[in-house]
Amino acid sequence: MVRILGFLVGLVFAGVAVISFFVNLVGNIQSPPEATAEEEYHVHPKALHLQSDGPFGSFDRQQVQRGFQIYKEVCSACHSMKLVAFRDLHELGYSEAEVKAIANQWATEVPSVNPDTGEPATRKATPADHFPAPYANETAARAANNNALPPDLSLMTKARHGGAAYVYSILTGYRNQPTELVKKFPGAKTPQGLHYNPYFANLNIAMPQPLVSDGQVTYAEGNPKPTVDQMAKDVSAFLVWTAEPKLENRHHYGWAVLLFLLVGTVLGYLSYQNIWAEAKRKVAPVGPLDPVNKAKRTRATKKAGVAG
């Protein structure tokens, strides 16, 4: 009885679910949801090809150093990078003296405590320190940015769909809001204090355009011209490195492991062939097709007078 009741209850729930599905389906067909400005005007990230792409990718250290320069001179005023230490810059080709100088000259000092009074204080950074945040806390960061919290950039290219291409597209995607958008969606007009960027999810981003003109940052001799597009590519490449600084090692180890597995598979197959080469599997026929059984069956049928 309990099983029957359980079956009936389950049947009722299944029926309600099926009915709800078809009711909603018919409702969506008859009265489809209205299109939104985000659906029509949001644009997927532009294509970006970096040397670090693909299974054979490696970092273009000259480009990544340029990207670090962009972060230092432009982005670090608002964005933290708390998961990266100054000493990590050794991997980009900076010498020990250069890393010490970069840390010592960093615009934001590291929070500390005065050993004599116990009061909060700040000090110059050392290579062992992580990049200090530009604001003392979240409240201060929001107060300085129209209540928007600038995200930490350490893992930005892994935290956003599109990775480096997303960062590159955002940096180069600022433009005036299309008039046809405002005409079609009057409520979607970019609010005061926000900036239109079709590569951002809701089209309006709190961050002002950080790269505003060619030559905003001066590159050393022998580097490409610092156009807005080039600077956006360089800082995107740098943020790929901050998100995955061991990318090159992972690629090297991965190919070594694949080669080991391939060689191991070949050796295993050859060993199998060598061990079992002379072994002949002798399978004795059994069942009705066994010659002995067939002969017995023939004699039995003749003896019984049954036609074969």
C-alpha cells in the first residue's frame, strides 16, 4: 500500500512538472520576454594572440616588462595585486638590484607598526613584500571610486571569461553610448559617474578609461610605439603572468610527462609481445560443436530411431 501511495505521489509531482513546463513554454512562445540593452549591445571580447597562448606558449619577457610598467604607472593607483610579491619580478628578467629599487620606490608604502609606540605606521617595501594595496581598506577604496570597489588584478585573466582578451577589450572598448541604444532603451542611458563600454557585462563600467592617449607611458628605446592598443596588449600579457607565473614550467613538465607515457606505452607493448610470442593458447572446443559431443549425439539419435 505504501509503495502504491508513493508511486501515485511521484506521478502527481511528475505530472505537475510536465504541465508547468508546457505552460511556461506556451507562455514564452505567445509572449516572449522583451529584449534588453545588454542582450543586444554587449560584445564578446576581441581576439587577442599572445606568445603565452597554446600548449607551447611562453612569455615574451620584454612585453611582460612593458605590461608591468603600465601597471606601475597607471593601474596601481586604483588596483591592488596582493598575490604577487616584488621578488617574483626576478622571473621577468629584473636583477636583484632592480627589484630592490622597484620595491623601495613603490608609490604606496607597506602598512606596519611603529616598534617604539605600537602605533600604525608605514614603511618602504622590500622584495619579500607583496604589492601593497593603494587604499587602506574597502571603505576608503569605495569612497575614492564613486562607491565602486576596484578589483584585485592578481588573478584577473583567470577570473574573467575571455581572460587576457577580456582585459584587452575592456581597455580599448570605451566609446560614446550609441544614440540608437538610448532611443530603443531609454532606461539604459549611462548614469552619471559610469562609462559606456560594450565589452563590460552590463555596458556601464565605473572605471574611467585608464589608457587615454598614445604615448601615455614612455617605453624604453627598442620597444614598439606605446599606442593605446599596444599598451593594452602589454598589460594584458603581464596579467596573464600574474595569474599563472608557472605557465612555462607547466608546459615543459606536461610535454615531458606525455613523452614518458608514450615511451612507457611502447615499451609495455613490446614487452607484452616478447613475453607471449611463443605462448600458444590452446582452446578446447566445448558444447554442442565439440566433435566428441557431436559423435555421441549422432549415435544417440540413431539408437533412438530419430531422424537426424
